[in-house]
Amino acid sequence: MTDNSIKVGLLYPDTGVMGTQFSGYRAGVNARISAQNAAGGVNGRKIDYVWEDDESDPRGNLQGARTLVNEGAFAVLEYTSFSQGSGQYLDDQHIPVVGVADQPFWGDHDNMFTYTFVTDAGRSTTTLADFVRQQGGTKAALVVTFLTEASKLYAAGVRQSLENAGIPVVQDDIDSTNATDVARKIIDAGADTVIAASPLDLYTGALDAAISAGHPIKVAVSAVSYDPRLLAPYGQKLAGTYSQLTFAALERNLPAQQRFLQAMAAYSPEIQPAGQQSAIAGYINADLFIRGLKTQHGCPTRASFMTGMRSITDYDADGMMVQKINLTADHGQLDRCSDFVRIAATGDRFEVVNPQPLCGQRIGGNG
């Protein structure tokens, strides 16, 4: 921290098993920070950033966090599936963390701030089940590859949401990498709904095999399908597939989304197409950090920054979110609202499903 600049650290998997999924994160952060710097920075300070690759590993996550702290990062912007590696360390060092909560412990640390909180042990929301009912689903199969703790929590939350609504989850131990085997399990279970967090080859192969065998699928939701890069190689196979989003779908073409695309084109043109989930996450993470800086006067400290973050009661990323969040009252509380899109029958674009995002109720735990 100087009179003219402030340094922030980025921590995410640039390599390893999750590297491709998170590849646009730094570009999204760069676009938002660069746009702010072009407008004069925050309170006269330009924002500089350094970044570390956690290598898709908890040990790499801790090492990356240590390096960023040693390099003088005022705060850490984080998007990963391995934040458990550095969570306690960053709290012990009193380093503010702004990012995407990939695990429940984000709700247990006062130094961690997130715009989205979607998984927690023993808790869920009715939102996904309400959507499945809306689309006519009655029995569900989960197709989840348990690569990370986050994927296990995702599966548990889906099961809880569906079963709370009276939608039986007839299969959730699908561990085969053979799409034909997975399809047979779906057919034998009589599932008309498939919820997946698995590689797209397995997901699309299982759907194709089930449908080719004459088994109708009413609702198919993939946790990883909202990415314009996938339309060329997978669009036809994914036609009709739904995605559940924690932010407003870019297809709504809201003013904030237009600003996001303009910033990406101006400052991160290497990311094509721009609307990748990881790039959106990076942009919103940086925006939330900037919003926190705007609560400060004079020379901020980490402690004053965290106090300022907790004073934010109406954050929606200037309209990119589906709902406003209160960073104190909503800390550790599951998101109730989601936007849903599907891949059009032509396989070349996404389309918004409902006129407005869908909001459910929290269930389990303390509600």
C-alpha cells in the first residue's frame, strides 16, 4: 500500500485438473481492475495485482497464499475448488479474502467475503427442485464425478433439494466413466431428470445413449455447460440442456453486462469468447473488492477494509447479480435465487428460460 497504489493478490488454478475450467479468471479480474484504473483508480490509488497458481491442489493453494502474503498483497481474490488449503492461514494472517465460496467454511471466517454461497453440509434450497418441477421432472438421477470436496457437497445439496420437494433421487452413485453404463442405470431407475457435475463427454454420451434407447429425459441440468466455448464442439449434443447460474445470464443483455463485455474487449481481448463463467467470476470478484475499497477514507488498513466490507448491504455487482446481498446478514447463507438458461435446439446459443430469476427458500440446518 502506498499513497498512489494498492496491491491485491489473485489465487486460482491456472494448471492442474481444474485449470481449463478456471482459465478466464485472471482476465476477468484484469478487465474490471483496468477499467477502474482508467477511471482514476479508487480514492486516487491505482490497483496493481500479482497472481499465483494453486495448481488445483490444496497444498498448492496454501503455497500460493503464502507467496502472495510475502509479496505484500493487501487482500486476496480467490476462485478455486481447493480453498481449504489456505483458509485458516489467511485468517490467521488477517488477510481479507474476496471470492467465490467453494466450501462451507467460508461462512465461518470473518475475513472471507463472497458474492455467492451455494454449498453447505446439511443445508440446501428449494430453487433447483422448484425449477425441475416447473419443467415436469419427477424422478432424478445424479451423475457426479467426485473430483473435489465441492462436488460431493454439490451432490448432497441437489439430493436434499429434490427430496425435500418429493422428487426421489433414484440414483446417485454413478461412478462409471462409461456413458453406456451410466445410461443403463438411468433407464433402469426410471429417471426422467438428470443432474450432472461430470465431464461433458460422459454427460452427453449418457444422455444420447438413454434417448437413443427410447428413454425420454424431461430435464437435464449440467453444472459446467454455461460456457460459449462449448457450443462449437458440444452444442448439438447439449441442445436442451439447462444451466443454473448465480449471476444474471449474459443473454439478458443488461447495462452492467454490456459494460463487462466492453471491459473484456478493451483490456482482456485474448479471452474469446468473453462470456466464460470464470471470466465473469473474476470480473465480479474484482468489482466486489473495488466496492469495499470505496468504503474507505484516507489510508485503509486490512481491518478497516473488512469493516467496510461488512457495511455493504446492497451488493449486486452493478446489476450483474440476480439479487442484492448483504455482506453481514447473508454471510454464510445459501443463495436463494438463480437464473436458468438452456442451450437452444440449434445448439449454437443460450436462451433465458424464465422472464425473471427463480427464487426459492433455504432448507435444512437453521433454514
